[in-house]
Amino acid sequence: MKSTSQMAIVALLATALTACKKDVETPPSSPNTPATTPISVHFTFQVGGSVFDPAQAFTDTQGREVRVTKLKFYAHGIHFTDDLGADAGHVDRVILVDAAQGQAHIELGSLAPGHVHELHLALGLDSLSSYGHPDQATAPAPLNDADMTWAWNVAMGRMFVKLEGFVDLNGNNQLDAEETEFQYHGIGANMAPVHWHGHVHTDLNAGSAHMFHLQMDMAELVGGLALDGMYHDDGEQVQALMQALGSALHTH
């Protein structure tokens, strides 16, 4: 029969072995383990099922042969909601989308892991972003893009959207004398952001980058516009373009 002291030693050894085993099975978490999800947004521009090419004309929803040579627009107020509409994170930055290359990829930063159901953004700018940086050279990017202001009067603010091109009446993909060039430069005191949201319904995992895909249908974008001249203001046609931006933007 073992003595009481022997039994105590055996118990202490068993406890020590168990503790060592637990230490091996459950190592402490690394301080380098990422706790957020890097996110980005990728815009593509389509005409029906084809990739938009600013060098080529396309048929819009009115049957017009249209060539869009430039489309640029600002957006801000990017945030996410869950299935119940509760806040699931936000990105505090302004982005400038340029369709010149047929696509635009923009890094947004990071979000906490979790489920996101909808992506929300505001097309255009808030008042501070539009008017708060009259010195073009020192404005933070992308508000320093000189193409989105009137250089001779920066106090007018920044353009929310710029759309340029022409209707190709004879189908030769060239702006001819009998054809009308159109320009929409959305700027002025009556400009207001257009709020947009789309379903993304995805899970964000810590340390695993996620890209949100948005697609602009160019034929849908211009289909309701006059495309018959110069609209350098905040009037009815420019307001129609801002609404069209929201209608023609989709998740995919």
C-alpha cells in the first residue's frame, strides 16, 4: 500500500503533466493575428453583356448610337448594414470613379469581420468636400482632380459628375459637323447627393480581403437623357443624370 506522501507526489505529477498537455494543445493567440477584413470596391462598365469601351459607340435604350468619351463621378458616405438594417461598418473617405479604362478598382480600408447584407453610398459630394478646399493644389486626393472643377472659379465647388460624348447619327464612330456633342458637368448650389444601396449579402472574414463588385449599365445611364447639348450647371438635365447614376448602378 502506498503511503500518504507517495500518493501526494503522484497527484502532483499528474497535475503537472495535465497542465503541460493543456499548454501544448491551447497555445496563446499570436499578437499578429489580423482582426479586420481589408475591403475594396471594383466598378465595371457594361453595355448589355459587353464591356464598355469609350472608343466605341453603342446603342442606348432609345435606339440611339451613342459614344461616351468620359464618365467620372464622386461618391462618399460608404457604409454597410446587416440583415436587420443595423450598422455593420462604414468607410470615412471620398472616392472618384473614372470609366475611362472600362473599370475602376478602389481600396477602401478595412471593416470588422461579420455579415453584411447591403452596401450604401452617396453619389456626389457633401458640402464640405465640394466647397471646403478652394486651394486646388492642397486639396486631399481625390478632391485635387483639376478635371472635376472649373479652374477659373474653384469657389463654385467640385463637379459631382462629368459625362461627355456625342450621338453618332451616321454610325461612323466620329463626331461629324452635323452631329451634336453633349457635355454634362454637374456643379452648383442645387446639387445634392443621390443615395444608393445594393444587396451584397456576404460574410467578411478576419484577414481575408474582400472585393465588392459594382456594375454600371451605360446604355441605361444615358437612355433617359436628352444628349443634345451642353449642361454645365445644376439644372433639370444634370439632376436627371444624377438619378440615372443611381438607377444604372447594380451589384453583381
